[in-house]
Amino acid sequence: MTEQTAPTLTRGGTGAGGPNETTPDRTRARRRRWWLEVGWKYIVAVAIIIYAAFPLIYTLSAALNPRGSLSAATGLFSDITFSNFAALSSTAYWTWMGNSLVISIATSVGAVIMGACAAYAFSRFRFSGRRASLTGLLIIQMFPQALAFVAIFLMLLALGEVVPALGFNSKIGLICIYFGGVLGANTFLLYGFFNTIPIEIDESAKIDGASHAQIFWRLIMPLVTPILAVVALLSFIATYSEFLIARIVMTSEDNWTLAVGMYGWVSNQLQSNWGLFTAGAVLGAIPILILTLTLQRYIVGGLTSGAVKG
């Protein structure tokens, strides 16, 4: 009888004559598949980061350039000095920033409270004209803001004759105008989030004898904190950087906002001081940066949760 010897298995092989290591063709195939599925995303991400970061870097370079011209800042950080930042103290820059912060904070707080009250009413109560009111708010938001400039001008002109505090060159008047601009969109955003809160919470509180005000302030408001933070942030950013309406309403230099005041530095093409303008823009972005970093954990959760129901 002839003895038959079993094939010997080697480490990494499948039997006699099997490959002991990955072939170059399989390696190239894996690399090709990785580039097609994952690798291209890194390239796109790097391109987006460069595209978004370049204007910021260019602005910072111009702010640190003493020549006060954008053409002189083509060589990034070729000449670094803080003279533009020091020159801001000799202008009304800090007064303008104070005006912008006061107006933006007041608008944010008012938008949160008014929007939350309106959204709670639309979400929890069933009254005559509810659907028509929601549709009206949606339709109003479709029109561009520029259509309201003439109406705003005439309204302030008429109000100023009766109540000067609500006329031209009034912070209160400008805040009231901003309320009307942000209330519609914020109400819809809050309305979607309020619908995600189970109505059983309200019913249980009513059984325990709680009033609508107690339910709203003590139960609902703590539960909708993420969307309140988002609304406050969006309202602050929108009003802090707004220019057109503030330019129409504010007539005296002491009441100018930051955007209106800084526009005067570059409005004259022959005497534009871009170094001073970019230095002011860099410092003016700090409040928005701080607020965004503080509320960033609420932003994604608040926006996505509010988009679940409408």
C-alpha cells in the first residue's frame, strides 16, 4: 500500500501552494475602494476649510498691516503691528459696540420670550384663526426685507411725532423693528420644537392644579432650553451685524451701531481706512464667537429636534 502524505498548512496559507501574504493586486484594490468611499471626503473637507479660513486670515493680516490698505496686505503677515487696534480708542468704536450689544441682547431676550409665548399658544391651544395665523406668518416671511423699508420709514416718521422714543434715532424704536423681523421665523422654529414635547405633561400638571402660566414657565420652558438658546443666538447674530435698517433709523453718530459706524471708515473710496475697518471687524467678531462657543452644545440638538414636527 502506498502511503499518502497530507498537504502541509503553512502560516498565512490555505494549503499546499496557497499564498502566504496579501498580493499587490488586492492591496491596490483596497486602496482604490478606500479612495472611492472615504478618501475623497477628506479632500473635499480640506478644500472647504481652506475656502472658509482664507478670508479670515486675510482680514487678520490686513488688521495687523499699518498701511491701512487691502492691496498692501497681499503679502500675508508681511508687516505686523497693533497700531490699527490702538487707533480704535481714538474713535467712537467702543460706543458703537456698546450700542450694538445693547440692541442685540434686548432683541434676543425679547425674541425668545415673545416667540416662546406665541409658539406655546399655537402648539397647545386650539382657537379660531389658528391655522390662518400660522399661514400668514409663513407668507410674510417669504417677502424680502427690502420691501419694508418704505413702510418702516413712514411708520417711524408718524410715531416720532406722537411718541419721540419710538421715532428716528431711538434704540427702542430700532429694537421694536427687529422684534417684528425675527418673530415670524422664530415662532415657526419654536412651534416645531414645542410639538415634540408630550402633551401628557400638560395634562398631568392640570390634574395637579397647575395653571397655564405655571405649566409654561416651570415645566415647558426648562424642557425647550436647547431651542431657546438657538433662537437667542440666531437673533443676536442677525441684529448685531444688521446694517440697512440701522442706517435708516439711527441718524446721530452717538447712536450708531457697529456696522453703521464702521461703514463710514470705508464709504469714501479716496480715504478708505481698511486697516482700521478690519481691526474693528476682528474685535467685533469676539462677542459672537464667545456666544457661539458657549451655546454650541445646544445648536445641533435644537435645530434638528425642532425640524421633526411642524
